[in-house]
Amino acid sequence: MSIDPRTPVIIGVAQVTDRVDDPELARTPVEMMADALRSAAIDAGAPAALAGLDLVGAVGGIWRYSDPGRQVATAVGAGDARTLLTGLSGTSPQRLLATLIAAGRIEAAAMVGGEAFRSRRRARRLGVEVRRDADPDLDPAERYEGTLDMATDHEAGRGVVEPGVVYPLIETAIRHARGESVADHRCRIGALWAGFNAVAVDNPHAAVRRPMTAAQIATPSEDNRMVAAPYTKAMMANNSVDQASAVLIVSAARAASLGVPRDRWVFP
């Protein structure tokens, strides 16, 4: 089958998770991002791919790096790569890489992201300092926010912007459309999340691996507060983690030249 050589393909992915008890020994976000990127190249079976990166994009995080992509690129031997920094977004990183490659503007890119929020919170409780490695001499990275409007002016004017507002409204609208009572709805979504929990229990990268029943997940309690009805804490994303991930995405032509087998290509 003939494929446009500019077609973007994912050839390697990786994630790293730390659970270090001593926050003074914890890896920094940049260190974890760099290790995740090296592992993504190993996953692709193409360690040489890193030296040929045209771009290293970093997802904005809860830290004070001015250009984390530059620090990661330098660490993995991709010093000539351009760098970009996205906002706190789940959509702009995806749009960024695929569109630039499909347009023929670049051949190979990496997207990285990472947090060490667990270590920072632990350090505050213990009264110690975590190690910081932000380079003060780096200029701020070029920003990429994408072009996706997440809210209309009508919605924004009424405060319907943040996920903690938007998703509960959508969830409630679904409940109403299905003709469910509050109790029946809570039971149904509890069962849905129990399925997620069953997967998380066996996932070494999951933030919470404690088995939980549907009732435990959906019912507010002292250690499972209601965050934004109908979502309890057990139903929310967990930012108290030391984690990083990386995705290697290249043109089909570059994937072929690197010798990555076609059955390893993932088309975004």
C-alpha cells in the first residue's frame, strides 16, 4: 500500500513513574522526561532517532521551567532540535506534532511531559527542599497553544470553562436524557469506574492501585470527598504523582529510513 511519505506515524512511546520516599533523592521533571524519551526511542527500536529530532515539544506543567524541551533535547543528544512549550492542555500537544509533520515542516519530533508533584508535596510535609534543575539562563520557549477553542464567549461569560464545571454539567445532562434518578446514575458510573479501577490495580504506573468496589468509588466518604457532583475524589485525575511520558512521532519516510517495521507504526 502506498503511503504519503509525509504521513505522521508514532513509532515509540514510554512512561516512567517514581515512588521515592525521600523527596531529596527524587528525580526532577526534566530528568524523568529525558529518561522517558530515551525509553521511547528504545521502544521504537531506533535509539538513533533522537539525534535527528527536528522538534522537542513539552507539555506545560506545575513547575517553573522556562524551556524544558531545550533541557530535555540537550540531555538526549538532540541539541539542534527546535523546542516548543504548550499550555496546560490535553489537546494542543496532539495537534502540534501531527499537523507540523503532515504539513511537511518537520520530519521527526518528540512530545514529552512530566510532573514531580508527589515529591514536592512530600517535601513540604517533611520540611525539606526538593532538588531543582531549571536552567536560569534559558530564554522562555516558543509557545504553542493550538487553534482549538474550548469554550464559546457565551459559555465563558457564564463560567462554563473549567473541566470541574463543564464535565459535571455534561454528566448531569446525560443523566437527565436517560431518565435516571441520582441514585441510579451514581450506581451506573460507579460500575464504569470500577472497571477502570480493575485495570489500574494491575498497572504499575497507576497512581492508585487499591482495589475499590463501585459503591466505594461513587459514595462520598471521609477519604473520598465529593469534588464536583457527581464526581468523587476516586473519580478524578490524580496530580499527586512523579511521572513522565514521551511520544516519538515521525514522517512515514523517516520511520522507513530508521528501519522501524511497518507493523510498529501507529497512525494518529
